Amino acid sequence: MPKVIFKSYDGTTRLELEADAGETLLKIAHANDVEMEGACEGCMACSTCHVIVDPDWYKKLEDASEEELDMLDLAFGLTATSRLGCQIILTDTLDGLTVRLPAETRNMLI
């Protein structure tokens, strides 16, 4: 089982979770009470599951689709390593993936 590490926006809190390969970060977060909103429930219609991927891990991810990049433009606190949690699928090669939650999210659905 691969592990994923969620950090709070300020780095003071760290949660290391084991999860099944094939699950999205959003589903892993929701299953473990990680504070990631995911207002559109993973259908890539918002940016509330925005995460900031550790730079060492960012280059190991599949490239973001054009649709994901469009949604990321709406994210609060966008960085060069920002991604949507609903679009990152955990694999065995991503064992140890480390992401940081942003300080805020912007829910455009309300």
C-alpha cells in the first residue's frame, strides 16, 4: 500500500496515510477526515481540492490536463507545483507522495 503525506498550509501538522493504489488524493482525504473540501465531488468543476505538491514529487506526476490547468487558474494561493487532488491518482511509484494543503480555498459553486 502506498503512503501519502498531507501537511497543513504552515507545515505544522503532518498526517501520513496508507491508501489503495488507484484512489485519488481527494477520496483519500475524505476517507480520513483531511480538511480538503472537494465541492464538486471530484468531477473537476471547481478548485477546492487544490493541493501544493512537494517539488521533489511534482515531476513524478502525470502532466495536468488542459481542463485541470483551467480549474487551477481559479485556485487560491496557486503555486508552480499546484494540482487538483481529484486528478492525482495514487500509484505504487508515488509511495511517499507529499502534498501541502493551501491556507484557503475558493469555492466558485456558491
